[in-house]
Amino acid sequence: MRSLLIISVPIGMPLDFCCLGGEDLTITGGNGMEYDRMNETDVREVVVRPFLEKLGYKFGTEAHIRTEVSLRYSRAYLGRKDPKKDFPLQGRADYICEVIPHGRWVVEVKAPSVELSIDDSEQAHTYATHPEIGAFFYLITNGRDWQLFRIGEPKKSILSWENEQTDNIILTIANILGPDAFKRRAKHYEIDIGKPLGLGLGSNAEIKGGFATYSETKSSNPQMNAAMTRINGSRAPVTHGKVYRLDNGAIEANIGMLSISSAGDNINSGGGMSELYFRTKDEFISIDRDNPTIFTNLVKIDVNQGDRMPEIFGNPSFIMPFKIETAAFTQAVGFIEDGRFKGTFEVSYLYDATVPSNSSFQVRAMAQMFMSQNLTTIGDFDLHIV
């Protein structure tokens, strides 16, 4: 006669229902899990596989799970003239978690009745380091306890925990074993033989965020000067960017940033200033604050008669009654320190306005603010560059 076995597992893992011969058996989840009634297969399919899926591994994806992998050479090393002198490979890992093509790690599962030992770790290490496997990490578990090891250090785990703690530290585990963690580390393993941008940088770099702070703004026009002082102390976020060499060897930085207001974002986007391109004549980006690198940028923006201007500083949106031509020159002076490019900047704006001959007195008065006028903004910046 066959009876129904109901196995409940920790929160977040699916319930498994299966039929076994013998007495009714219930294995409860959490602290109540009856590990002494589980065998190695139970641990593998009820505890470990859902754990792997929670980390993002699934059969047939780029984060692939391999099971029961057969090796063509059943010894610990390859290339021996006399294979009999090679150590025989003991056991076989239950799971190989493959992040295609970035790397892999293995899981060795024991029955709950087995206390994890150094011998278990060394056995799993022998398999994980086999040339046909080449894993970065290996994990051993009996369903109750988990121990994670780095290749080359089989006697000291880098992380260990009890099964009931898994949900509490899942982010820490994912930061080591998750597919995204493998992809992130793979970038550091790549060999870059290109000309570096500077000390500690490869031939290309990414800007991972930062900010520009506006310290002081001045204009030659008193009315504009009064309006622009409102931005002093404001901070504009830098969202992303790339730094690279051009074919002529010059270094160029492409920086994406937001304005201090949504209206400013609209103006910058319409004028092509949401992404800025800076260049330097220096061969390398400086790490010396006393001899910094100078990046420069020049942007020309036209606001045509009839364009709608967004609301800004509390002033309502309006239709531009005349044309404004703007040239903005930016100089950023900085150096690399602790993975950050920081320094000071200065932006000089030159405005000119073209007013239709039949314009009203009010339009002419407004245009006067922009006729052959200049405005200068200074501040500092701090960018995270990797």
C-alpha cells in the first residue's frame, strides 16, 4: 500500500507532493523541519533546487543549472603521463550553476544526518577545481547547514549559515553567487591591452553617477543677475557617462545629466544639452590635484521665435516672441582620486537676440536682457568613474 508524503519547506519555496511507500511522513518547514527523516535526494530537490531558482538559476537559461555532469577524465588533473599516479576523483557535484559565458560554481549535497567536515569541503574542492569544471566557488550543504568556499581555500569558508537564516541573508548570498554578480566580476577579469585613460583606469571607463553643484552665477544684466542667483547652491545630478579615446588619441567624455528642475530638463533636452561631450588635450587623466586635467565643451543653442518656453522659477509658460542665440563654453578642471573624478567647473554663456522690427515695446524691453549679454556660472563636481 502507498501513502501520500507531504513535504512543506521554508517560506518562499514551493510545496512538493509525492507518493512513497511506507508510513505517512511529514517534514515541516522553518525551525520545525524534520531533517532526520530526509535523505540526500530530499535535500537536493526540496531545499537546494528552490534555493538556486531563488538566486536566478533555471535550466535552459543563460543562468543554467547542470546536473549529473559526466567527466571524460575521472581524475583530479589532466595531462599526466601515467594516469595511475593521479588522484582519483571522489564523488561528483550535484549541481553546476553556469552563468554563460562568465563562470560557474558547484553545489555538493549531503544527507541531513551528515555533519559537514573539512573532508567534505576538500572532496568538493577537488571536483570544483577539475579542469573540465573550473568553478570559482563551491557550496556544500546537508539541508541544515550551508558552507560557501572560494577555490583554493578549502579549509576556511567565506560564508556559512543555518537554513533558517537563508531568507535573511539572501541578498548577501546573491551578491556572491547570483548571475549578476558573476557578470559584474567578469569585467574585472578581462585583459585590457588598450592605452589606459590614466592610472587605475582601463582604455575605457564608465561614469556611474555624481553631481555638479552651482556655487555662484553672475550676469552683466542686472535683471538676469537677480533671477539667476536663485540657482546658487543647487545641485544637478549626473546620471551616466562614458570616457574613451578617439581615433586621434584624444580623450572624450560623454556625460548625461539632469537640470535642477524639470523645466530645465525640457530646455536642455530641446537644445541638445541633456548629454554633453567634453574633450582634453592631455594624454592621461591626472591624479595630481596640483596639475589637473582640463576638459572643455562648447554648445550652441538657438531658441526660435514661436518656440514654447516651459514654466521656470514660477513664471508661466509662454511663446517666445523673438529669436535667442546662445553659445555655452564649459571648462571642467579635475583629477582622479579614490575612483572619483572631481574638481571645479565654469560655464560661460553668451546671448544675443534678434527682434522683429514690428515688435511691441514690451517685447523689445524683454529682448534687451539677451542682447550681447553674458552669464557665468561656477561650481564644483564629483563623479564616480570606473
